Amino acid sequence: MKILQKFVPHFIALLFFVIAALIYCYPVLQRKTVYQSDIVQYTGMAKEQNDFRATNDQEPYWTNAAFGGMPTYQLGANYPHNYVKKLDSVIRFLPRPADYIFLYFLGFYTLIVALGIDYRKGIIGALAFGFSTYLIVILNVGHNAKAHAIAYMPLVLAGLIWVFRGKRTLGFVVSTLAIALEINANHFQMTYYLLFLLAAVAIYYIYEFAKQKEYKPLFINFGILLGAGILALGANAAGVLATAEYTDWSIRGKSELTFKAEGSKNTSDAAMEYEYITEYSYGIGESLNLIVPRLFGGSNSESLDENSAVVDQLQKTQIAENQYIPKEQAIEYAKEGMPTYWGDQPIVAAPAYIGVTVFFLALLALYYDQRKIKYAFLAASLLSLFLSWGKNLDFLTRFFVDYVPLYDKFRAVSSIQVVLELCMPLLAVMGLQTFWKLDAAQQQKAVIKTGGTVLAILLLIFGGKYFLEFTTVKDDELVTQLGAEIVAALRKDREAMYTTDTLKAIGLTAVLAGILWLFVKQKLKSATALSLIGLLILVDLISVDKRYLNADNFVPGIKMREPFERTSADSEILADSTVFRVYDIQGRLNARASYFHKSVGGYSAVRPRRYDQLFEFGVERDLQKWASQINPETGLLGIDYPVLSALNVKYVLIPTEQGEVVVGNPFAYGNAWFVKSIVPAKSADEEFRATLNSNLRQTAILASSDAKALAGKTISADSLSQIRLTSAKAYTPNKITYQSNNASDGFAVFSESFYKDGWTAKIDGKEAPIYRANYVLRGLFIPKGAHQITFEFKPKVVETGGTISLISTIILLLILGIVGFKYAKESKK
């Protein structure tokens, strides 16, 4: 009974978190969901996979619907014996996105419990973390995997802290499950950034244990954590191994070409180009919006109210003689969103606001908390802040890109601020706890010192507006789009946001200082003061959050389940029952075409590198060369552009003022064809250029090593040589069957993406080697005569990983069983 009583406060906290998440996302109770743009794209990418899974009750691990074909490892593939995923689905029992907000609360609250801090302050800290603006806005745009991984970060840290605080069994169990759940979230960038925080905390503990010369316990603790990490990795082995295998094949791997898209020399050893990695770099001055949200205009699509300068200017805009834009129309236009952001990043959905009240309490901890672990949190915060500046702190970023393992695998370096966004609420809770333990005289000094520091910073920020012009290099482009008068009004609104939010921050700081002061003077009881502080933090954060995720962002669930409407162009293409590909010129990096067709485009941060290069460096640069040759009478391409024809692009979607127009490609080579000759290429550069400049109907371009393997074999093709699908039904994501007939030995090229792992080819049941042809496609040497050819995708990495996952799960369950039995036995005593 006493044990249950011990957990009552935690049950109350969890119930409170469920209620808080549902209140914020109350439209989910009406069966609505957030319209998430990235998830719309995911739905398009995963359509073929999900349909195949539903029909065949098996996992394809490959899709032909995007980028000419790619593994589904990053498209929500289900792996064998992935019991961690089942555990995660139990924890995330609320409807989306309330499930992720609850998970934020749960993870952070567990961390506070691990630090031994009072549960009431833990609830306040969990709310401060969960309602941090960045964590809310990523739910709006659909960065679900990122939110998922961030939510488990504090849980992983909790396990580490429990181990080093002497609760090794509990720490081991929590660490194993937390790390397993973190990896299962499948956002390795966030998991990688978490390692920086874990390293900072580990260094602190190494220092503390070494200072006491407690080397044996130190090594035991690290051994426990190592064991937890190994088991957690093992439980996710299939996904981890599959991702590791595919990464180098994707745009996250190093390019084999010695030149870039624009033709300049590629001299970087990084996996991705430095400019691509640092495209999203936080501005140094812009970082002040961590405590004043709209210093730099908020977002690229900021909703403005009726009192804005833009609305006023719109009403002065003449649309006809003596006729101006009506006020209601002007208000609606401004409310839809205006480009008020004037910082350094290309696109910003919201500022990464942590709350000025949270900053106040975190600063209090840095001033007065005696625990040295605060320096680990401070160091991790500062490092993440400096790294988030990217190209704006060039020397540090280049060092990490060049010398820190795996750092060059990830882009959007601004997102490393998630470490800071975890540490600041953590320090804030430590600050609250410390303040409550100080005597009255120290508390007075703490309020004056901390409040004075924050107010001084805010007053400096306020004064800074007189030295700013509130302009951006993009304003010239905006003048062309919106007109000089509207852009001038935008600048006024930018300044107004700067002023309003700074004054609001000053007001919030004063109120927080006032609450603490009244508590010191015994005008407020402890519970009342804590409740008011919690309420003030909620007002501080949610008033900003609601600008970027509110009831207006929720739509009926059907709009997310079926986000794309079929157009007349889609219907025209779908009337063709053969197997082919579609090229959407306007939306190659968009998953809409993949939802309805087999596309050469798609939407993925890990799209196949060679396929991407073929379009970016070739097809798109030659766009005018072939797209201008459309026969106006037939609506067909007038010339053969070999790359598109080799990819079996039978239809091209071209945008017009009347909508998309379907242009047929009568030259498409089909699903497979015999070539007359093989041309060896000594390098990737040579292979790429030869592919762009050869008659691919007659010639196959192979790497020299592959061409050498075929040396001595004579190939030929004549008008009677043929190879075709046995039927349209013989074409599935993970298995394709062809019939061939040729009078002599031949070499066939298949309009399917080459991938070195998992695919096997069999000719009449006998395995045959698959060659990479024409930079991205598959090639096969086929003996003369009639044959049945089968390609099948059975990735060994999934089978091996599944076995490791099963073994790891069994070991973990045995350990949990032993721990549970031991705990039950001791409880009876």
C-alpha cells in the first residue's frame, strides 16, 4: 500500500499531462487532425508501400513509386521482431498530435524525478519543455519523427543520471528502454545531437568520480550504460542496419562526382556539400528570439491582425478607378500570412522561443544552484547555440563538419538548438528548487540579481531597435511581388512586433519577479506561488504557440488520409494500364505524382544520390532542349531525350495557366530492352557524362569494373530480340518477372533503379549478377534463347537485423524478469 501511495503524485502528474495535451489539441476530440505538410508528402511517398502491405500482408521494403525506385527504410517500413515499436504505440495512446505533446511532458517529468526534484516543480518544468515553441511548431509542419525523437531525449538522460546516482538497476532498465525508444523514433539527427548532451553530462560525472578516486564505480556505471546501449541497438537492429546500409547510397553519402551541379569542382570530403549542410543557419543576433519571440519578424507567413500597417496600406491600394480593397478583404489577406521574417534563414515557420520566464528561472539556477551538473547543462546549451549558427560561426562549423564523425551527415544545423531547448527548462526547474531552499535574505538578493539581469538584457534589446532597419535582402524580391508600399508597411509591422514582444517580455519578467518577491515577503503561500509561476509560464509560452498551432490548423481526418485529389491529367495517365513512369516537371521534389503514379520524383531528405544528380545536373539543365520540342498537333515530345526514355518516362506533366498538361513520350524504351554495345566508363564522371550524351537505346554505359567482368562475351541485338514483362501483375514493388527471347547472347537494360544490396536476379531460376547500367539502372547479361527473368528484393540486412532484434528482446525480457522477481521478493520482506 505504501508503494502505491508513493506513486500517487506521479499518477496525478500523468493524468494532468493527458488533460493538458488534449486541451491544447481539443479539435482531436472532434476527430480532427493537424494538416501537416510533411506528412502529406509522406503519404504520397508511402502510398504504394501501404497499399501493397494491406493487400498482400507482407512488407515490400521497396517502392517503385518514387525516384524510379528506392528502399522504404525511411518510409515507415515495419521490421520483423520490432517489439519496441509496439511499446511505443502503447505509450503514445492519445490521438495525434496530442500524443507527442504528452510524450514531451512524460519524458521531461521522468528526468526531473531522476534528479530528485519535487514533483510539483517537475510538472511546471514538463509544461515549460512541452510547450516550447519549436517543439509545437514542428508538429504543425509534420516533423513527427523529429518530435518523436526529441520527446525521448530527456528519458534517455534520466536513465544515465539514475545510474550515476547509484540506482543502477532502475537506471539500466530506463536507459535500455529509453535508448531503444529513441532509436525507434527514427530521427537519427536528433539522436546524434542528444549524444552531445550525454557527453557533457558524462564528462561531469567522470570529473566527480575521479575527484573522489572512485574509479571502479565509474567503470561499472559506464559498463551498465554500454550494456543498455547495446541491448537497445540490438532491439532496433533491422532499422539501424538498413539505414546504415542505405545512407551512403542516398544524398547523405559522399558524391562520387568531382564536379557540382553548376559545374564547379567538388573538392569536399564531406558527405554533403557545406553550403547544403549550413543552408539553415541561425543568425547570431536572431538567437535573442529565444527570449523575445518576434524580434526578427516571427515567420515567413506571419498572421497579422486588423491593426497592422499592412492592413492599413492594403485599404489604400487602388484596384480600379475610385475603388480600393475593402477592409474585410484586407484583414483576411493579412491574416492568411505575410513574410515578416527578416532573419538569415531561407524559411522559418516560427521562432525557437523558450520563454523569457523559463530563461529567468534558468539564470537563477546558474547564479545560485550549488550542483555542479548545471555546468554540464550550460556547456551543452552553449555548444548547441554556437553550432546552430552554422555558417555564421564558420570556423567552428567547418571544424565539426571536417573532423567530428557523422556531423556532415546532417543538414539544417539550426535544429541542434533542441539541446538548449531541453537544458533551459531543466535549469529552470533547478532554479525553482534552489530558490525555495534559500533563506529569505538570499531569496531577496536572488530576485533582485536575476530580475535585474534579465531586465537589463531586455532593455538593451529594446534600445537596439533604434539601430535596426528591419530589412532583408529578400525585400527587393518582395517589392516585385507585393509592391513597394506593402513592403514598407511590412517593415513597420516588423518594428511593431519587435517593440510589442520586447515590452511583453519586460512585463512577464516583472510579474515573475513580483510573484517571487511576494512569496519571499510571505504574502503568498508556497503552493499559491508555484501555481502562479506555472500559470505565468503557460501564458508566456502558449500565447506564442497559438500563433503557429491552433484550432485553425486542424482539419477533418480524411484530408490527411487522402490528401491529394485526382486531376483530369491524372485520370488521363491512369487510363494507360501498362507499366511506365511519370515526370512532373514542376513538382519533381514533391510526392504528389508518387501518390497516383510511378514517378521519377518524390519527397525525401534521403533520396537516392545518383538519381538526384541525374536530374539536377542533367535533365533539368537540359529542360529547354527537350521540353521545347513538343509537337503542338499531337501533344507528344518531338525528340528522343535518351535519359527520360531510358527511365521509361512515358508521360511528362507540364504546368500551364490552365493547369497541368499531359505530354506523351513516344520514344520511351519500355521496361527493358537489349542493347547492341557496352561502353566502359573509367570514373563516375565519365559514366555520368556518357549517360547524358549517348544513344541509350543502342548502348549501355557500365563502370569499367563491370565491363571487365563481361570481357570476352559477345553481345548483339536485332529487330527480333525482345524482353517484356510477363504481365502488368508481374510488376510489384519487390518482385518483377520478364520473358526474354534473343537469337544470340545479349545484354539487357532494365528501367529500374540499381541498388547494390537486397536485389537478386534469376534467369530460369539460376542467379545471375546485376550490373549498374547508365549510371542508375540495372543491367543483365542474358544467354541466347527464351528465358524467364525474375528480380526479387529480399534484403539480408532486414533478416539479419530481425534475428538480432529477437535475441536482444529475449535477453531484455529475461533481465526484466529477474529484476521484477528480485524486487517482489524484497518487497515481501
